Amino acid sequence: MGKTLREKPRKHVSLTIQVVIGLVLGILVGYLNKTWGIQLQILGTAFLNLIQMVIVPLVFPLIVLGIIRINNAKKFGIIATKAIIYFEVVTTFLIVLGIILGKALSIGSNFSAGHVSTASLSGIARSIDFKTFLLDIIPTNIVSSLASGNLLSIIFFAAFLGFSLVAIGEKARPVIDFFESWSQAMFKLVQYAISFAPIGVFGFLSYDVAKYGLGNLIALGQFVFIAYLAFLVTALIIFPIISLIFRVPYIELLKRIADLLLLTFTTGSSGVVMPSVIERLQKFGLSRSITSFVIPLGYSFNLDGASIYISLAVVFIANVYHLALGLGQIITIILFLAILTKGIAAVPSAVVVVLLAASHQLGLPAQGVALLMAVDFFVNMGRSSLNVIGNALAAVIVAKSEKEFNYLPDTGQSQMSIEGK
């Protein structure tokens, strides 16, 4: 009797499994009881708000600290130039890929649009004023920019603040220490918030299935199918080829962020996982100065999923209304979207704004954009997930080019930031 029995450790259900359970239950509840499903939207919205409240307070100090750690204006310029060139080349290539797939598969050519209401587009801007867009990057009131979550103006101000702190030397130490402590506190807050992901996913899926049903996916199945085909081609062929060229361990990278991709897919928001992606990449072996700068910048300039989607959508709308696109118009689409898809994350209803602007430029009916709004929820899940993969890959490539990637094998703690262990 002298022996004491050791309690068996409780098995911990991983967050990934919890999210899948929430996803399945959400679909069932939304399908079986539309009233309950609609009401459960509050759970999904509350979860998104919980995550979004920490994004700006985390991104701002990370940019400042990233500039301080680089501690070299010339090196900062090199990193920014490399990142932006990479973003432009890859997104332009993906725009071309979307157009080629859309034309080759005649996306939308057999679809009968009938009468399409444009009510869902009311209140959304129909074009983008480039002069206003460029001037808005320089904030007249940084507090207002922080409150509205304008990432481009936040990055602009944070970069200048970082340079200023470097310039004043040791006097900046108290501010730097504050930002260090603040960023660590924000990472911890993200861990707490992410633990509510299964509840948020349950609420999201209940609401969307109850409100839109499964009929929309069937009615516009061709567009959804081709969009996901393009996303898979990019994730499983294009990105691996890029990784091979730059000698990036792509499969291992995907493993490190797999659960984050599932969370992005189920919520349809890449912003939800941005802080966790930054932390995961640091554990993968990237320097903090690279991840803290390239990832937030990529969220504005490297929207790979959105680039493919918008080019497919333009071809779809043209085919639905039997409007032929000649070579000149295709070249115009490529150049137009290559510029317009940069910085659209800072624009409300970003993808819809770009689609409306492109449609207006090419003389395409706005009704076609309203038509795609019906299935945007379904496509957005894959689009957002591809954005996350593309930004993670871009950060690794930039880090390798600067010799600031020291691969760290997985020690089993890679999910710490999302599971709150």
C-alpha cells in the first residue's frame, strides 16, 4: 500500500480538432435551424473583434522594433525594395495565371445571369482615387490612423519613429524597452484570444449557412471550383517552384502554419492569424526584424489570393455577359490590376472596390460584381488562406536573401502561440 498511484495526464484536445468540431457543428446548426444560426452570428463577430482589437497595438511596436533592430537605413531600404519587387512580380504573375485559367476554362460562359440586383453594392465606392490613396499613406493624424486600422499609414509612421529612435541613440532606451514589453504582452493576449477560436468558428459557420444556405455554392459552382483550382495550383505548384528556386523548405513551412491556415479558412480572415504567423516564423528561424516588417507590409502589398480571384472574376463577368476581351483589353486588365491590387487591404470592401473599378474601366456591368457577392464567403476562405501562405513564403525568401534565416527544427512547441500552452 506504500505505492502511490500517479494520476494519468489528461489528454489535451488540440485546437485544430476543436476548430474542426466547431466547423461541423456550425454547419449542422445553420442548416437545421436557420433562426438559431442567424442569432449565433454574435459568437463569430465577438471572436473577430477579440482578435482585431490586438492587431494594431501589436503591429505598430513590431514595425518600430524591426526598424531599430535593422539599425541601418540603407539595409532597411534594401529589405523594403526586395520585398516590394518580390510582391509585384509574384502578384502580377498570379493575375496573368488567373486570366489564363479563366479564358482557357471559359469561366462563366455557360451561366445565365438573368436579372441581378445591385442592392448588395450600395454604399461601396465604385472607384479608387489614386491621389487620395497615396496621400492617405502619410497620416495627418496618427491617432486617427491607429483607430481606423490603416496599416499603410501605421507602417509609414512606425518606420519614421523607428529611424528617429535610432538617431537619438541611448536616450531611446526607455521607449524601446516599453515597446519590447508591450509587444510581448500583445503576443500573450493573442494566445488568450485564439483559445476562443472554436466558439468563433461555430458562430461563423452557423450564421453563414443559415443566411446563405448551400444553394449559392451549387448555383455558382463553376466559379467557386475554378477559383479553388487556381488557389491549389498556386499553393501546390507555383509556390513550391518558387521555394525550390530560393531553396526554402516549403513543406516544413506549411507544417509550421497548418493550424493557422485552418483557422484562416474557417473564419475567412487572414488578419486573425497575422500576429501568430509573425511568431511562428520567428520560431522557424527568421529574424524578428524581417518578420516584423515584411509580414505587415505583405498584408497590404502581397495579396496573392486576392490577385488570382480578381482576375478570374473579371473574366467571369465578361463571359457571363458575352463581352469579348481582346488582347489589348487583357493587357489593360493585367496592368490595371497589378497597380490596383497593391494596398487594397486598407480600402473598405477591398476586393469589391477593385472589381467595381476594373469593371468600370473595362465597361463591364456592375451587376456581375453583385452576382459574385453571393458566393464571396465561400471563395474568401481559400483566398485568405492563400494570402497567408504567400506572405509567409515571402518573409522567408527575404530573410534568406539577407542571411537572416537560421532554420530551427520543430521542437514540438510550434503551436504554443495559438494553443496557449
